[in-house]
Amino acid sequence: METKSMSIKELAVELIVEITAVCDNIKGRSVFTNQLLRSCSSIGANSHEARYAQSRADFINKMEIALKECYETEYWLEILFKVNTIDGATYKALINKCGVIRRKLIASVTTAKNNSK
């Protein structure tokens, strides 16, 4: 399935599955991998929760939290790459997927804010 046509939640689930597999093979960096798993799993959890928001403001808040978690996920991936824990190809693939999610989250938040005016 092409990533551009996938929903944020679908992409987030795919990303956490891939990141979990990567983290399962990393030894001795649990401080980093635990943070990465937390931030990555939060992207999908918050975007899923936003679907059932109580108001537009609640929706925007949850999507903005998901966006912050996406930025944090990118940070932890960069750290793992810089300390030579993940290879360049894996890093690039995961960062690219985060970028797709980030752009979709930004578009969603921007649309919701514009529609609330």
C-alpha cells in the first residue's frame, strides 16, 4: 500500500511495528529504545484518540500531541543513528515514514484550525 493514501493511524501502526522490530535487536541502549518506543507508540494512540474527540479543540490538542511525539520519535532515531546503533538505510526509511506522518498531522491540524475560524 502506498504511504500517501494511508491514514495517520495506519502509518503510525506500521511505524511502531517496524520500530519495535528494530528495538528488539538493539542491546545495551535501553534508555534510548524505551524512549523511542514510548514516543512512537504515542503517535498512533493520540491520533486514534483524536477520532473520538469531544470537540474540535480536543481534536486539535490530541493531534498536536501526536505531532510532538512524531518530532520526538525523529529525535530518538537520530540519536540511535549517531551512536551507530542503527544503520543508514534503516534510519532513512524510518525518518522518511515519520516525515510522511508529520506532514499529514500538520495538514490535519492546520485544516482543523482553519475550519474552527
